[in-house]
Amino acid sequence: MEPLIRVENLHKIYNPGENEVRALDGVSLTIEKGEFVAIVGHSGSGKSTLMNMLGCLDTPTSGHYYLNGRDVSGLTDNQLSEIRNQEIGFIFQGFNLIPNLDAIGNVELPLIYRGVSKQTRRRLATAALTKVGLGKRMKHRPGELSGGQQQRVAVARAIAAQPPVILADEPTGNLDSRSTVEIMNILKELHKSGRTVIVITHDDDIARQSRRVIRISDGRVEADYLNGES
Ligand SMILES: Nc1ncnc2c1ncn2[C@@H]1O[C@H](COP(=O)(O)OP(=O)(O)OP(=O)(O)O)[C@@H](O)[C@H]1O
Ligand SMILES: [Mg+2]
């Protein structure tokens, strides 16, 4: 069966020419449906660049990316945004919530883009916020929530539409240790319920909690291994 994600010889070159940066320098990998993967590496190794490719936020300079069997490497911006909407839930280090929308408004936003009816939006957003333990904070705006709670709103936003892939770039980078544990527990729960979770991090502790670790160095896959069964 076709893997969920198949990347072949991906290159991303910023500023081609004299000052070029080979942010991705021939990355090939596959990720199966239902995996929990940590992508790790030092600062500048190419993690976010790879996340941008996997998340259809940017296109590679060369190489191919098959998502669910479809080659998405050469699609237009509009086609990519359609795929992002349908296939991927994003979680970012900086939460990226809309400050003047309350929690439920933030979670509903991507559902609006998906054309989900108002009633269904409410239901899905309420379920997602309840799942992350924020059933009693739905009317709070981001400024009225702690960092950990804001990130939980962002997780609810990512999962509300039940996308097949959850992509998180340093999701705990701005959180204290307790909120980090909370967010990791939610991600593990999602994995247990069958979601594919990809976490980009330079936190070795998070890597140790992931079933599979892909280590990036200078834009290449340096190691790709499984942690022991727990
Ligand atoms: N838009 C851009 N234009 C030019 N160079 C870029 C751009 N984005 C990233 N780079 C360069 O590409 C390389 C990889 O950057 P990337 O952001 O993917 O690293 P990272 O592994 O996510 O690092 P960090 O852990 O600091 O977030 C770096 O050398 C960076 O300077
Ligand atoms: Mg980064």
C-alpha cells in the first residue's frame, strides 16, 4: 500500500546562486499512516524547511513529495492550500491564535474555510476543546489564557476537522515543563486514536518519547530509527 507520506530526493535551495543555502539536500523518507515521528536536528539543520514541505506550505526546488499517493510537489498555491485544509492540522511554537477571537472562534476558523456548516462547526469545535481539557474556557480569548492553555486551543484547532496528519513545529518550545507534559500527552492520545503525528523538535526528551526519530543534519537525513517499545 502507498505510504501516507513519501518524499523522494527533496532539495530546497534558498537564494540560488552565490549565496545559496541548501536547506534540504536530498531528503528521502516515508511515513506510514498512524506513525508517531519526531524530526530532530540542530538549529539550522533544515527541520522547519522540511516541515514547510511536508505541510504543503512551500514547494521544493526539486524532488517529489507524494501525500496519500498524490504528487503535490508541483501544485499551485491554491491547490496546496486546498490540500492543507483537507489533510493537515498544524501546531506552531508561537500558537498562532487570532487574539480577538475566543477559543471556540479560533478552533472554528479552519472549519469555515472547509465549508463546514455553522452547526457542525460548533459541534466539532466544542468536542475538540473538550478533548484538550478546555471545555470551560471556550469563551476566553488567547490573552485570557495561559501559554499552555493557548497551545491546547491550537491543538484543538488542529484536530477539530480530524485531518489525517498532525504536524507540529516545536509545539512545546514556549511552554513550561508541566504544559509540555500536557501537550505531549494530548499528542500521544491522538496517536493512540490512529492519527499520524509528526513533531519537529530539538528537545531530546520529546524525541525519546516518540516511536520513531528522524535526525536531520545539514539538510540530510542523518539517522532514522525506532525507539524501544514502551
Ligand atoms: N527563507 C529563507 N531564505 C534563506 N535561507 C533560509 C530561509 N529559511 C531558512 N533558511 C536557511 O535554511 C537553513 C535551514 O533553516 P530551517 O529554518 O529549516 O532550520 P531549523 O532546523 O528549523 O532551525 P531551528 O531549530 O533554529 O528552527 C538555515 O541555514 C537557514 O538559515
Ligand atoms: Mg525551525
